[in-house]
Amino acid sequence: MGQTPLDAINELREKKRLELHYRKGNEDKIEILIGMGSSGIASGAKNVLRTFNEILNERGITNVLIRRTGSLGLDHAEPTVEIKMTGMPDIIYGKVTQDVAQQIIEKHIIGKELVCGHIYDRPAQDVVKEPTHAL
Amino acid sequence: MPYKNFCLVCSGNQCESAKSEEIFKELKKTVTDLNLGQEIQVVKTGCFGLCTQGPIVKILPDETFYVGVDTGDVKAIIHEHIIGGQTIERLKFKGKAPGKDPRHYQKQIRIALRNCGVINPEDITEYIGRDGYAALGKAIFEMKPADVIEELRKSGLRGRGGAGFPTWLKWKFTHDVKDQSDEVYIVCNADEGDPGAYMDRSILEGDPQSVLEAMTLAGYACGSSKGYIYIRAEYPLAIERLYTAMSQAREYGLLGDNILGSGFNFDIEIRLGAGAFVCGEETALLASIEGERGMPRPRPPFPAVKGLWGKPTVINNVETYANIAQIILRGGDWFSQIGTEKSKGTKVFALTGKINNSGLVEVPMGTTLREIIYDIGGGIPKGKAFKAVQTGGPSGGVITADHLDTPIDYENLVALGSMMGSGGMIVMDEDDCIVDVTKFYLDFSVEESCGKCAPCRIGGRKMYNILNKITRGNGTMEDIQHLKALAVPMQKASLCGLGQAAPNPILSTLRYFEDEYLAHIQDKRCPAGVCKALVTYTIDPDICIGCTVCSRKCPNNCITGERKEPHFIDQERCIKCGICYKGCKFGAVKIA
Ligand SMILES: Cc1cc2nc3c(=O)[nH]c(=O)nc-3n(C[C@H](O)[C@H](O)[C@H](O)COP(=O)(O)O)c2cc1C
Ligand code: SF4
Ligand code: SF4
Ligand code: FES
């Protein structure tokens, strides 16, 4: 007997849950999340996305996953970008201009240091639990 | 070599004025003196939303928050914490919420917004990886429809679209009559017409699947196979993401026929609205879906019993739906532990206006306005004084500084003469004129009235005209009486909530800011300097140093004066643009 659709979804969930979790710890995977709600886009998130793509291409950095997500809630600091990578804490940058995007790549991603003046904190604690068995 | 530790020093407005700059310098100096510049990076950051406790220093990677830090604490932070590995208890933030996460300080919990800014809204697998569709599976395979409704009852969830009607009861009404009808409908109200409100749009843009899952749950609980999302055409990004989400859900067997192999069928259609505020009113919305003009009809019968095409219809707001999957998954008891006695869970507010950190805020019911405005919102920019906060949009009213410590929930806001509404929260400072703001809302209600009933159509216009007269300096004391006399019949006799609520901003501002109305009427003066007809700009000769900036900027060339001599504004020719006022660095231009 084949797998029921419910089992398939449950299996996908477990797989994805772990994947979402391991993303943080994945040795050479770097994630750039760009807040692309209406207000993010209005404040220039599309340009930021383009700038990141361009610089990463120029620099030949390939282990980066750029993802679009909804509003982070930090509307006063848009465009907002979150960087997740090994060896660095997850950081949300705000008021990201092209120049700041450049600095994020040079300093944060390559140099492993934080970019001054553009760090904002996560807007809220979130209720979805991290998988406990993953650790 | 990468850094091992980071010291983040807040340089937000309030921390800055609490001398965070000195702490930053002291930290840098200490790190350099100890020759630890290679290991510890000291950086300036934006606001952490903890401003009333500033200056704030956050240490990474262990995410420790230190509050009320003084330059004298710098040595301890470096020596005890970073080198010695000991947390400094006396400086550590002691948030009142339980749990280990230091982020609790922000007083926010994300339930409706749990996935916004976390997942890719265009990828259903990420939603699934974050508990997505677990609630639907649980409901279909482990619960009877009545159990789902019972769980909602336990949760205490009330509608987030404005009125706060218990969600479970609506579902139950429909559930109880479903057998008398061949079809039942599930509708999502995504009209969101309130000025300054954008939480529903953000949920749809950031996490569209959560709404689809909840509507499907409603379909299961209420015996429906067909849902509609009514959304305004001005939200193209949300619409696009909804379409993407729907097609992905169908692909995974989570929408359409035989959902999850259970034999249960449910599908959703999108209907675009033209963006009329009254179409957010439920009966008008249903008329609009049916292809009629969006005009309200009298209730009862309520849509739960006689709705779309005369069939039982559940209609809920986007944010209401966004809470539901988590309630089914974690149980109603979990949800009911959050919030106040009569208002459970969280509420999303769109914090805008004169506030440092504008944005979406999701807080447990019962959080005070002070916490929202000062701790989360970071207070009022440029050190200006807080005047009032407008909640509930055109149906609501203002809340003053005296009531900043009121825990917000449905009942308390109504008791203060305002409303929860959909969650717009507009902060005003001393530069905002209350009469002008009230006029703005009245103008909105008049523009958006569908005109079907006389109290709203005529009463609203009359009230607007009176406010207009007052802001032009032609008001009389009788006008206040007229406003009050018009308000009550309008509240009572209007057909729908638009007309019934239209006088609320007036009654609320008259209650708290009557003196400001009187200043306009009796003294012909606008204390905030907003109402142009009542404002005069003058230059104080004792302060003016004669820099000539104003005379060069004045678009009507009506400022005269020699360099280094006091300048003078020709009142006859002044067009009251206020450019001189904004341009003078010395505060020599006065508004009266
Ligand atoms: C004039 C008027 C406009 C309204 N606009 C909206 C709206 O934009 N969005 C919304 O969800 N509810 C709006 N409502 C409330 C709805 O009529 C209805 O109460 C709500 O959609 C029910 O959902 P809930 O129980 O989940 O809150 C409006 C009501 C009135 C009277
Ligand atoms: S109260 Fe106003 S909006 Fe509502 S039905 Fe009457 S005229 Fe139309
Ligand atoms: S800008 Fe101010 S100080 Fe300069 S001339 Fe005008 S009023 Fe005087
Ligand atoms: S200004 Fe520092 S926390 Fe807000």
C-alpha cells in the first residue's frame, strides 16, 4: 500500500523543519533574507536585491542563497536584510542602501565583522518551536 | 581572524540622548587598551525597541541584554562577561514575560505574524516546514467539526476585523444550519480600508498559506466546499502571492478535491474589490461578491445564517484566520493563556505617525499603550511631546497621555471612547491639531459613505462642514452643540457601521480635547499651528540673528531685513507655507 497524502505531507514537514534548522549550521551556506513586502519594495528592496546579486556575481561568491520574505515588521528601518551564516550570529540590517549592501558583503560575509550603525533587532519572538531532536 | 564576541551599543534616538555614545567610546577604548581588538568588535546599532531602559548594550553571540548601562559598567562588561564568562546580573534585562529568550523584552509575541519575515511566501514547503497544514491534518483525521469549533471556543478568539465577535460562535451558527442548505460559504475579508492600517496586507504578502489553511479548516468545521477571498485590487503583491499559494496548495493536495486523501473537498476563489471602504462591511462585501453594488443591508439575518446568495456564510478577517491553525495545533487552552480575561491572544497593530519605530507590532492583549509607544515604538521623534494616539481609524477615537497605562483590549478601548478596529494606531505629537485630524476622518467617512441611508449621507456631510468652519476660524459655540446633537441620531439611525461610527472621532476628541476646539472657536487660534487660516508666523527680533535664510527661502518674497539685522514678515503677503519656520535654525520664527 502506498503512502497516504497525509503521511507525505508529514514527511515533507519533518524534512523541511530540519532543513530550515540546519540552514543556520550549514558550513558553507550563507543566507540573505530580504524583506519584500509592499513597504519593503516601496523603500527600495528590489534595488537591494539586485545589488546583492550583482556584487556576489562580481565577487564570484556562489554559496549564497538569497531569499525573499515578507515584512519583518521593522518598517521604519526598511529596506531590511537578514544574514544567516556559520560563525556569525543572525543579524538583521536595516536602512540598507547599495553602499550598505556592499559593506555587508565585504565586512560581514567576507570579513566576518558586523557593519556599524545598521543593526536592528528582531521585531518579535516567534511561537513556532525549533525542532528539539535536531541538536 | 573572525571576532569571537560582539558588543552592540544602541545608538537609537533615546539611547543616544542617554549618552550611549560615551559608552561606545569607552568600550572601544577598553578593548583597544586590552589589546583585544582582534577578538571583540564594538559596533553601533539601530534601536532595540527597549528605549525606556536605555542605554542598551547587547552582547553576541550569547544574546545578553544589558540595560541602563553606564560608562562605569564598561570594565565589568569586558572583564566579567566577555573575558570571565560571567553574566552581570544587576545589569541584565529582567523582562516580565516568562521564558529564557532575551527577546521577550520586546513584549511582542508573533502568532498571526509567526511566519512573516521568516519564510519565503512563495514556497509552500517552507510553510509546511513551519507547522504548516499540521492543523488541517489534525482536524480532518482526528477531530469532528464540532471539536474544531469547541477548540475555538476554548481559545476565546474574537474577530480581528473590528467588532470582536467570538469567532467560534459565528462558526457554530453556520455549523448548526448547514444541513438546511445545499451550500455553505467561507469568506475572507481582506478589504482592509482603514487609513493607516496594513496588517492584513502584510499577512497575505508574508504568509498567504496560513489564511488558506484556516479557511479550509473553517470549510471542514462548517460543512463548506467553497471559499472566497475578497481583496482590494490595490494590493497587487498580496493578490499575486495568494494566486501562487493557491496553485501550490492544489498541487500538494491541500486545496481542491479529496484534500489529503480524506474525501473532503474545498476550494477558494479570489474576488477583487474596487477599494471602497464600505465594501469591508460584511453585508456590502457579500453583495459585491454577488456582483451587486457594494451596499450594506440590514442585519439580521446575519450572514452566518443567510449570507452569500442567501446561503449560510462564515465571514472572517485575515488576521482572525491567521491565528486559527496555531489554535487547532496547540489547543484553545494554550491560546487562552495569552491576553486578558475577555480578550485572548495577541493583536497586530500598524504603528504609524509620530513614532520612532513605525511598523507592525504584535502584542498580547492587555499590553499598555505606553509599552507599545515607548518600549516597542521607541517613543516620539525629536523629543516632542506625546499628544494622543488614534486607534480604530474612522470608527475609533483618540486616547490621551492620561490613559497610556490602560491595558488594551476590546472593552477598555471602548470604555475610553475609542475602538480596537482593525488595528491602525496613529501617534500624534504636539504639532498635530486635533480638530484637523478629526476633520480628516470625517472627510474620509463622508467620501466613503455609500449614500444609501440619510443619517450617514446627510449627517456626515453636515458634521464635516461644521468642522471645516471651525478650522477656518468661523466656528461658534453653537457649532459644538450641533455636533453633539447630530452625533447621537447618526449613531442610532445609520444602517451600517460606517455611519454609526462616523461621529466617534468627533465625540472622542470633544471629550478629551474640548479646549482645543475652544481655542479655534473663541481665540481664533490653532495651538498646533496646523489650521492655516488661524496661523500667523512672526519673527522674534530678540532671537533673529539676521542670517537671511528665511528671506531667501520664502516663496512669496515677503520677508525683509538687512543682513545681521532682525527680519520681518509682511503679514499681508504671507501665504502661511511655514517654510521660514522650518528653515530657521535659531527658532526665531514663531507660530501663533
Ligand atoms: C464600514 C465598515 C468597514 C469594514 N471594513 C472591514 C475591513 O476592511 N476588513 C475587515 O476584516 N472587516 C471590516 N469590517 C468588519 C466586517 O463587517 C466584519 O465584522 C468582519 O469582517 C468580520 O470578521 P471578524 O469577525 O473576523 O472580525 C468593516 C465594517 C464596517 C462597518
Ligand atoms: S450608514 Fe452610510 S455607508 Fe452605511 S448604509 Fe448608510 S449611507 Fe451607506
Ligand atoms: S532664518 Fe531665523 S535667524 Fe535667520 S534671518 Fe530668518 S528669522 Fe532670523
Ligand atoms: S533607542 Fe536604544 S533601544 Fe531604542
